[in-house]
Amino acid sequence: MNLKAWLDEVNNKDGEYNFLTHFIVFHNNRKIGYCLYADCFFLKDLNEKGHDFVSLYDDVTEGNQTFEIGYLIGEEEYLNKASVKLSFRN
């Protein structure tokens, strides 16, 4: 996904992309990455180059039941250090 497409996604979070929830991942008050979760019931209808969401999620028949989680840890020193585990902790 290019930067323009990603910004469109974030800027339309109350419209076309309201089934996506975005987070910035912090550790010790430092931004180290990005995370999102998406309701797969709506994700299967998204047309995005390089992704075949229909084949992945066509069997999802209800919203608010099945979710996809994506993340990116952008700080090299945090790679392979359980940063993802930190991301999902309350």
C-alpha cells in the first residue's frame, strides 16, 4: 500500500473504512510501530491491489465475529523482542 492510499484509509475512518481501527504502538513513551484490526465481514468487500480478500473471508457471514490484525514494528531494536505482545496488552 502506498502512502496516499494509507492516508486515504486513515482519513476516511468514519466513512468507507469505518471497519478498520488504527493504533500507534508505543513502548516507554516512544512510537515504535503501527497496528490495525479489521472486521473481515467488511474487509472481504475491499478492493485493494494485490489482495484477494474474497477468497480469504468469503465464508465470514456476520460482522463483529472475525477480525484480521496487522502490525508493523518500525524500530529495528524492537524486532524479535515481544513487541507485538506489548501491543495487545491492556
